[in-house]
Amino acid sequence: MQVHPARCSFFSKLPYLSDVPSGSPQVIRRVPIFAGIVLLALFGSPSGAAQTPDLTQKSLEDLMSIEVTSVSKKEQKTSQAATAVFVISQEDIRHSGALNIPDLLRMVPGLDVAQIDDGKWAISARGFNGQYSYNLLVLIDGRTVYTPIFAGVFWDSQNVPLDSIERIEVIRGPGAAVWGSNAVNGVINIITKSADNTQGGSLTAGAGNASTGPEAIRYGGKDRNLGAYRVYAEGFQYNALPTLAGLDGQDDWRLVHGGFRTDSTLSAKDSLTTEGDVYQGNAGELSSVPISLAPPETATVALRDRYSGWNLLTRWKRTFSPRSETSLQVYFDRSLRGDSTYDIGLNTFDIDFQHHIVWGARQDIVWGLGYRVSSDATIPTLRISFTPQNRRTQLFSSFVQDEIVIRPDRLNLSLGARVEHNAYTGFDFQPSGRLVWTPNNKNMFWGAVSVADRIPSRIDTSIRVNYAALPGPGNLPILVSFFGNPNEKNERLTAFEAGYRNAWTSRFSLDSTVFYNRYRDLVSVEPGAMSLETNPAPAHLLIPTSFGNGLYGETQGLEFFANWKVASFWTVSPGYAFLSMHLHPFAGSQDTTTVPGTQGGNPDHQGQLRSSVSLPRNIRWNASAYFVNRLPAASIPSYTRLDTSLIWRAGEHVSVSVTGQNLLRNLHPEFSGPSCTVQSGLMRRDAYAKIAWSF
Amino acid sequence: MEASFGRRHISVSIFALLCIAVLVAGASQTARAQSAADEYQVKAAFLFHFAQFVDWPGDVLNARDPSLKLCILDDEPRRQELQSTIEGKTIGSRLFHVRLIGQPQDIQGCNILFLSRDETRRQTAILKSLHGIPVLTVGETSNFLSDGGMIRFHIEEDKIRFDINLEAAESSHLKISSRLLLLATSVTRGGVADRGR
């Protein structure tokens, strides 16, 4: 359990916690090499495609046996969106060979995906990355998996069988006007397939040098009363990684989960979707924690996070008329999580209503109302406690978005706003305005100004972490603690974005975005006055620090992505992202470490090159290279990661894949806080095979 | 230092080799026959065949204008792909034409309407407005058939499959041949879908 690592840079003041070796600058030289290879792949390739045979001469049966590819999938819906959106399609998922969602997200240009240890990832867009990237909202079929306790996402317990995912939409930049607060730097929307599309059975088994599984079973059918349904169960395990400090990380990760989904048509006007999941798992870590106030006070111990939970969601859609439809969604989510230093249970109930109405010839309006209640219960330990111990918070929200056609097919304006009331900071107004200009069918420009807030979480407002204990003067132990701030304010972003997309030919498309973000009231860590504390015994000196809103700043960057169908069987997708962060303390803030820690914890350059080749005999070969520049604050050197996979469809019902990850370099780190308590793992060279049989 | 340089050197070489391998594999493939085809070109061929297996009411396809019109709503890239495959092909004496229409109201004269998955927003409304009108509607979204569409494409393991809502076709006076029904993954009759095959 790591508490707010994005902010734990503060603790680098304490030398005994900084056991991370200093960085080696040698790796910077890789940038030109990588760029050279990108250029080589781009321009050194054969041009021109084979002549297309006359498909109309083939019989339907023949047509049904042709394998199809589609580059254009991403250019469709997304080509009209006035936002920086990237869609991972089911095809991308199948071809990637990835075993989990975070590994899939690596393909999104501009998203920073860095693995911390087996089950932990730091995932963010446009900066502020950390184990809990509190600026990124993640939803699975409309259910938020952003925890209001820690402000972030537990990727180790949120897994969806990859073959049941319809698509993953990743929006970089603010989406708060539509999706709600905490959608500050991005939204990840995981959408599973309708049960209509997962009919029949499938069995999956996999194994690799460092993992077992996923072993999965799924069955879908149709029932007269229930409609289409599917049920599934899946389990997997990853072996522990070595740590940066050279120890066995003891971070092995396992998860077993199962669930169902039904999609039924109640009447000509009504449709109902119901889905539920139940999961249980655990993942270890090596962490430096205070164990007592007597020597030895602080030790590196192996902790094991155990988590379980279930959730149930139902969504009722009704079409009143061709121009008016509503959706009502209700869900309940229960999660339990803890290791020997904390223990938390959380129940969430959420109800959400939306109405989509076409008004006149030029306006397309969506408005909605939402209510969420979250109640948590915590058990205090020497290391982590919350005041109050249990809390129930309510969130009321309403939003409206109007898409206005100014000139048909040329100019569209979208205005939206959300009003929320949360338990910590009260009312909150988050507007957004977006303009799309489509001069012709091949080019599209968009611009947007939006405001998004990150609202405080339980950690921000009410945690006490006894971060470290150490021997002090005159047998008086010292306890270093930090405290949540009950008066914490929202962090507010005002974002300016502009984008350009084109589809010059049906074979080449380009998507580029620039952004300039202004943040205010960013959370800082402020030192307090030293005092004598008697509880917990024995009496000790307390060095307190607490959260403040002492920082502001600007970030700017650019994201670029292209999709080039070199030939009908070969697609190449290069991508690049640049980020520059400038944070500053307000006058009065004594925080000197968050600024360099945050700025230096995000790569300024990221590049990627993906290639997908369809070979004869139903074999597909995918290769992806990712370059991530160094993280100076954490002394993580830059690295190039190469993943590749071969997928062979052996007949109609069987598919076999072999995947290699981290092929270039065994044992390199991807992420670490400057001196976070969790020991980061070293990513190893992995190979695994997977076989899937459908019936 | 030496060792780490060596390792870096090797890994860069591996990377370069892999990239070259990608290129060579690509180049050698250009000469060969294709193993994968463009999704919408194949779908166009499907649409061409659908037209052969569907009977429109006698008064719709009259002798004066013997062409068959496939309409696609406001989707220029799709139109290009469909057109390149089927424009000008003939079914018996009927000539195939692909037409791009800007508004759903321009549907007059269309025999087949193809709604790509971009059209999710207007789909329900369009299909509702076509109820009872003899236009074969073909779409792609998961709720296309429940919205009243007739044939829905879906992709299973990279291959194109389709489902048929026979009830919707019949209520628009279109007759779908049993051969097409046999090839469909599922056929909806009287509100209930049978899983085919």
C-alpha cells in the first residue's frame, strides 16, 4: 500500500528513505536511434498495394471466409469528435497479444503507462502521473472505478476479460462537463460487448515464463425471458519481479473473477442491460513502513494487498420517439481492500439519468442528473488511520450538453456544463465549449476551452499516515506523519486544446493535438510545527506535514498519431507525444519538493511505432516499439520497449498466440516515485502463449 | 560501463533487425496474393449479393429505371470504398449505383440503405421513419436489428458475418431468399432470434 506516491516526493528530504540508485544518463542517446528507425519504417517501405480482385465475383460463402482489416475504424466516430480521443478496437485488442488492460493502454499515443510492480501501474495523460493518477477518470460500462478514498484507480482489481471488450475509448484532456469531476486530464471508458455479440462458448488457456493464465471460460446464449446473456470466469497469476534495489519484490499478483451480462429487448421501445462481476485477488509489495516506536522503528517489509468485491449494474434505455430517448442506470459496487497496515471497505450506490433529445433541425441536446452515495469503513493501524473512521459522502450532479449546427456539415459548436455538489467542497461548476470546423470531407479542425475539477478524496481530507519512525534525541523516538487537510480545495484546470485530423486517402490518416493547461490550487505538502505526542505510546516527537493547495502551474504539449495502411495486409502506426510541465508554489507555500518531483516524474518525450502484418495461413504478426524518455525525479533512465506477438487462427474455432514483451532489455524499471515507500519492480523479458477455443 | 554499452548495442541491433524484418516481410508480401481485404470492400460485395437474394415489391423496381440504388448517408470515405467495388456492376439487367445522400429525407429512390457504425445517433430515427417502406436496411451497430433494421453485419474473428431481422423485412414487403437466411448467424422471426448454423 503506497499512499499518494505522486506527492511522496516530499519525503526525499529524509535521506534514509532514498535508497534508489542515482540515474545513468547514457540512455538519452537512444532518441535519435529510435527516430531513425521510425523514419526507416515510414519511408523505406514498399509502396503501392496489390490489385484488388473483383470481390463481387466471389460467392457469399467465399466472402465469409475472407479476413478483413479496418484502419478506418478509428477515423469514424472519432473523426468527428472535438476532443483528443483514441479508440482501441476489439481488433486492436486481439492483435496486441496483451493480457491486461494497462498493457493495452500503452498503444494510446499521449498516454503515459508505466508499470510499478506486478499489479501496479502509473497511468496518466498530460502529466501528473503516479500510482494513483488522481486526474484520470476510468469507467467500465458506465461504472466508475476511480476510488473516492485514494483518488485513483486500483488497476490490479479492475480487469475485464479482454475478449469481452467491445472497445476502449481514451480521451486525453478534460471531460468533466460530460463525465464529471476528476475527469481532469483524461477519461478511459471501457465498453464491453453486448451479450448478443458473445454467443456460444469459449475456453482460453495461457502460460508464460512469468505468468500462469489467463484461464478463462465464457458462455453466451439466448433465453426467451432473459434475452441474450453471457457468463464468464477468469483467473491468472503473475510471478514476482525483482526490485530496483535487487531484492525479490514478492509482488506476485493473482486475480480470480467472474461475471455476467444480459441484454434484452423489453418492447419495441425499451431495452435493458444488466451486468455484474465478483472478484478476489491479492498482490504483494515490498514497502518501507514504521513497525513500532522502539528500535528497529522502520523496516522494509513484505505486504500483501488482499482485495475482493462485487458490483451489479442495470441500465434501461427507452426510445420515446425518433428524436427523444432516455437512459436510466443504477449500480451498486462493494469493494474490500487491505494489507496489514490498512483495511478499507467501500460501498457505492449510483443512479444516473440521461435524456437525449434532438431539438429542431440544428440542436442535439443531452442532459442528465446523477446521485452517488459512498460509504466507507476503515480500521486504523499504526501506519494508516482516517478521521472520521467511517464516512458517508454524497455527490449530486447535473449536466447539459448542446451540440449546435452552425453551418450544416461545416461548423458545429458544442456547449456543455456540469453542476455538482460534493461533500467536501460543495458546489462546483465545470463548463466546456468546443468548436468543430470541417472545411471538406478530408480535413477537420477543432478547438476547445474547458474547466475541470479534481475534488478531494478521503485521503486528501482525513488520512493520517505515520510515514516513518526513527530514533531521536535522548531516547525520544521521532514519528514522521502526514495529515489530510479537511479544508482542502478543488484542484482546478482550465484547458485550451486544438486539434487537426485528416484522412488524405483511405489509407492514411493523421490526428494531432496541441494543448495548454493552467492549473490552480494544486495539492502541496506543507510542513507543520514539531510537537510532543503521547498517543500512541511511548511519548515521541511528531514531525507533521499536511496537504495544502499551495501550487499552481501550466503544462503544454503536443500529441501526434498516424495510421498508414501501407498495403492491404500491413498497417503501420507511428505516434509521438511531448509534454512540458511548469509548476510553481504560491507565496506562503513551504513545499519545495512536489514541484521537481511532479515535473520530473513524467516523460517529456514519448514515441511509438506499431506494425501489424497479416501473413498467409491466417497468421498475424504485430510488433510495437515504445520509447519513453527518462524520469529525472525518480532516476528512471529512458527506455525502448519492444513487444511483439504472432497470432495464428488455426481454423474456425481455434486461435493460438505467442507474445514476447520487453524483448530489448531484461530487468529495467519503468516508474518510481523519487523516494516512495513501495520498491519498484524491474520489468523482465517475458514470453507467453495463449490458446483460445470457441464453440 | 563497457558491459552496459555492449548490451545497449545489442538491443539496438535487435530492434533494427526486427524493423528490417518487418519491412522485408512487408515487401515480400506485396507480390503475393492478399490474405486480408479491406472491410468495406468486402462488405460492398456482401451488399451486392444481398441484392440478389432480396425481392422488392413489383412496383418498386420498374422497367423505366432498371437500376438498383445503394444509398449511404453522409459518409464519403465509405462511399468511395463501396463504390470502387460495386458501382456499375450488374445483377441480371439491373445496374448497381452507389449514391451518397446528405439527409435521411433524401431516401427517395433508394433500394438499399447502408448505415455505417458512425450513424448511431440518427439510426433509431432513420429506421423508424423507414418502417413499412420497401428499402433494404443494412447496418453494423449492435442494436441495429432491435431498432428495426433488416440485416446487420458483425465481425467474428476478423470475418464478416450477418444477422437478419426477417420480421422487419417482411413488414416492409421485402422477400429474403431462404439461401441468405441459411447463411445468417441468426434470424429474428416474430421478435425472437434463432441462432443459426
